[in-house]
Amino acid sequence: MNKLYPSAAAALSGVLRDDMLIAAGGFGLCGIPERLIDAIVESGVQGLTVASNNAGIDGEGLGKLLRTRQIKKMISSYVGENKEFERQYLAGELEVEFCPQGTLAERMRAGGAGIPGFYTKTGVGTAVADGKEVKNFDGQDYILERGIFADLAIVKAWKADESGNLVFRKTARNFNLPAATCGKICVVEVEEIVPIGSLDPDSIHLPGVYVQRIILGAPYDKKIEFRTTRQKEAAL
């Protein structure tokens, strides 16, 4: 089975549709599948629900899909640093399901493992628990969280071999690994594609069985969300 595609648009052909649920890897601008996001913007699909740690920043990452009003709902942990996200939410134009980071990661992992739900103490007694089943175990309350079963997973990896085995680079692994497992179809963009057998089996972070389509996304610009520098002191 050939998993290599010539472009992001080709890799997403026949996969995208309106009102689908997408699980997206990345944390801020670290490890985001930016080529695939751009292709989704160009496709014009509407009414998307996106499960991701956050929605990028204004004009970058998933922020591009917010700008074009293609996202109707975000399932997110961190919702700051994005003025358009804030504006749409406060105006009632965007639905937000707030989900603590560890819970979101576990919801994706659970979906990838075929687990429909699990109990957690995180969020008990807060707005996170509203409308959710509460069960007592050994005198302590837990809330039921549902696994995420996405129609599509879009992720970014450092290296892939031609069969789809992936290696992530340092913190760019973040949500990419659990997101990749919970999609019915997983499309990956990578910085380098290597021949089968050239990756050390002990260094593979995600087996190729989870990956259906791969594109080479390089070269990439290493974007920085915020640049903070110390004010230069006057010479004495």
C-alpha cells in the first residue's frame, strides 16, 4: 500500500467533508500540521469540530481556520493568546468545549484504544463536570469523560519511513501521538521521509499501522509565538 502523496491537497482528497470531527496535533505553534491546515483552508469545508490543545494564534495554525470561519466548535484546553478565538466565542459565533490538558490527551488516547469512556477526578465540582455523569469510587467522586473518535487526524512528525512509522522530535511529540491514534484516517506531514528499515525500531514513537497517508512538508519556517527580549541597558 503506497502511503506517500505529492501534496497536502492530494493527501486530503476524498477525506474532507463538512461537519466532520478533526483531531489535530500540536501545542501552540510547536508541532502543528501547518501544510495540512493550509490545505483544509483552501478546501473550503465548513462546520468543523476540531479537538486540539488550542487553536493556534491569530493568523497561524488553526487560527487560519478560525479566520475563515470554517470551525464551528473547538474542543480545547488552552484558549488564550488568540484574539479572534476570543471574539468569536464572546459573540456566540464559536462553540467551545473546555477540556483540561491531561483529560484531552486521555480522551484521544482512549479513542485510539477503542475505549468509549473513562472516569477522572479532574474537573469534579467545576464547570467541566456540568452535564456529565458523576460516580463515587471509594468515597470520592469522579466524572465520566468520553473518548474522542475523530473522522480525521492531522499530525506533524519529524521523520517517517515509507510504511508510516513515525519519529517525533522532542517537545513536538506533544498531542501529535494521541491525536494520530484516534482518527479513522490519519494524515501526517513530516520533515523527512526515509526508506523502510532505516529507522531504529526502538526509536519509533508511532507504528505505521496508525498512518494512512504521508506528505513531505519541508522546508519549514520555525515560527515563534512570542519573542521576549531584555531591554538593553544604557552604557555607563
